[in-house]
Amino acid sequence: MRNPKIGVVSLGCPKNTTDTEVMLGLLNQSGFQVTFDNDEADICLVNTCSFIADARQESVKTLVELASEGKEIIIAGCLAQHFKAELLEELPEARAVVGTGDIHKIVEVVKAISEDSSLRVVEVSDVPNDHQEDALPRMQTGFGASAYLKIAEGCDHRCTFCIIPMLRGDFRSRTIESLVKEAKILVASGVREIILISQDSTYYGLDLYGKMSLAELLEALHEIEDLEWIRIMYFYPGEATDRLLETIARLPKVVKYVDIPLQHSHPEILKAMARPALPARVVTRIRELVPNVAIRSTFIVGFPGETEEHFEHLVNFIEEQRFDRLGVFTYSLQTEVPSGQMAGQLPEKVKKQRRKRIMELQHQISSQRNQNLIGTELDVLVEGFDESKKLYFGRSQWDAPQIDNQVYVKPDERYSIVIGDLLNVRVFDAKPYDLIAEVVLTATEQPAIVASCAVS
Ligand code: SF4
């Protein structure tokens, strides 16, 4: 097959998205044609997720659908790392598997299989501990005004429910220089918000510089002209140091948004999860040191051995803390990790009931919070126009893309709103998870605008 067209499906988390964009960037740089219409693709690159059973099923379903359409497939990402050559045996249409530590080999893989139609390739390192030294080319696949910047790969923690260290290896940071270089390229292409991602961004730099260095990275990125917002995902509870929190509070471009998965509140469950204790103390410290902060957290219900008492402890904790944003997941059984072998596995029905109860609680909290925002002003990064609603949509600094609230903005005849604008708007209506607002002034017309809305 000469010069095949490469299609793409990217599943899973934002870390996977950046891996996909790097693979497409490398292919594009080497002269391969990339298409976002899989109907016209000769080979489909599927970057898979294998974090929990549901994600694995979605990956398999995608592969089977593409195979039934007669597509040749390259399987990359976590499923490839997890099941390796087994996937080639299961799926005759699969031409190659590429592990999480081998994405930089994608050009060699595509060249090899397009030159020899009978060849099937396995590029999966046993331990995915590669190290990305420099800024690699990227082809953006998502929302133009924002871009993810993967600052590290892997994880050094060993939470008992998590398969990530097995699939992604130990924690490896990229250098500050390489990250600033990549961020500058993104900003030059029109990106206004950089979202730092890794499994544990607060751990950044310990492997490279001998100390956690996220504060230094923030200082360096803050110098980039035309960059408006820097967002951090995710904090690990034991690593939200005062120095880091003070840096976030001090630097205007760093959004006052802390995404800190706490997973549970009860000390016995946290101990069984091998997670840090005393989550309330961390939340209090964040609120003390970062004024006007929005805190997002995620929790797991139905962990093995979670009693009614443990669960009520969690419900009370969420009621007391009133998180600005919250996600709740049912525990997903995985036999490869320690929690999969623990006694006290709970029925799915119980897990789902517990999740529902917390979702209902958060629905009330979020509704009240959003109602309190009516009449306030805030800055919104405009991301698109919703044809059905006839409204622009975007996010405030207190909302991450795809998971948090959206702010809808009425078109305004005084201003021609452009995607990527940072607009000052006034909220006039609120839904449980969305706000509706009207333009006050554009940031370009009054650049000194400072968002004045209190989130708490
Ligand atoms: S810190 Fe996160 S990625 Fe690391 S082991 Fe725990 S849950 Fe998994």
C-alpha cells in the first residue's frame, strides 16, 4: 500500500489525547496523509484506554466496529500495553500494536506495514519507561483555544485500585525547557489556555530535579506572552504544598482551579486504597491559600469493604465541603490490582445506589452555587457557537473543558464575538451545571478587566 491515508480514533483521557496528537504530528511530519474521516482512511490508528472495565469495553467495541467495516487497524495505547500480541491473535484486521512507551515509533510501524502487506508488528516495551526528551510535533485534534501539555508520564504511587503504573510505568517528568518550547509553539498557533496534565502533576520534577518543581514550571510558563490561562490537572492530596498553593495564588495567569481527586473520606477506606489520610485538612489549606478558588474532586464508591458507615462518612464529608465540582465513580473490579483480591467486594446494585445518592446531593449543591452567581461578572473563554441554542459557549477559569460547567453567551450586536475571545460577561440565568450570560465588554477593549465573581 503506497502512502496510505491514516484515520484516527482517540479514546480515554486527555493524556491519551496528547499521545494521539504526537503520533499524528510525527506521521504528518514524515509525509503521511492524516484524515479525520475514517471512511476515507486506509489504516485506522486507534489509541485505546484500558483504565477500567467500561473503558476496555469501549475500546474493544471501537476496534470490532472498524474491523467489520474492513479497516486495517493499528492499536495503540493502554489496551495495547495491557494485552500486547494477544490483540493480534484476537483481531485479524489488526496490523500492529504499539505500547504506551513506544508511540514515538509510529512512523517506523506505519512504514513497515504499508511496505509489506503480510507483516504484523508488535512494538510494546515490557516496562513502558521511555522518556520524552524534547517537544515532539503535534497535530491538534480538539478545541482550538485550549491545548493539553503532558508534563510527565507514569506514576510512582501505588493506589490499590489503579492499573496505571502497570500500563504507563514509573513517573518521568519532561524538562522545563522542553515544556516551555512546546507551550510557545501551541500559543503561536492560537492557543490561549494551556492545561498541564499528568497522572500526578504536583509530583512534577522530583525525578529530574530532586524536588517537586511544579511551582518553577508555572513561573516559566507564566512568562509566555499571549498565553492567558494555565490550568493544572491533577493534584495529589499529600503534595499540595504551601509553596505551590502560594504560587498559584500569586500568578495571575494560573487559574484558581484545583482538581484534586480525593477518592474517599473515611480513614479506613483511604488506608485500604493506599491513599493519603485527612482530606479535609488539604481542602481547608487550599481554600486558605488560594482566594476565590474552585475545587474539583472525584470519589469512588463501593470500594471493597465499604460499609454503610464508611459511605455515610463520605456523604457527610461532601455535604460539609460543598465542592464546586465533583465526579463520582463506582468501584470497578480489576483482578490485576491489589483491590481486586480484597474481601468484601460489593454488588453492582449497591455501588450504583451509592453513586446516585452522591450525584443527587451534588446536583443540589451545584444548583445553589450557580444560582448565587446570577448578577455576577466573569471572564469566559469562547469555544464555539451552539446552533440549536443560538448561543456562544465557553468556560470560566473555574471550569475545565469537557467535564465542568459551560457558560452560554448571548450574541451581542455591539460586538462580533470570535472563537478564542476572552469575554467579560454578566450571568443572568443559571442551570444546575450551566450558566447563561450576556457580554459586558470584550477583554481586548478593556484589557485590565479582572474577573470579580466569587465562586464559593
Ligand atoms: S496516584 Fe492516580 S495514577 Fe497514580 S496509582 Fe494512584 S490513582 Fe493511579
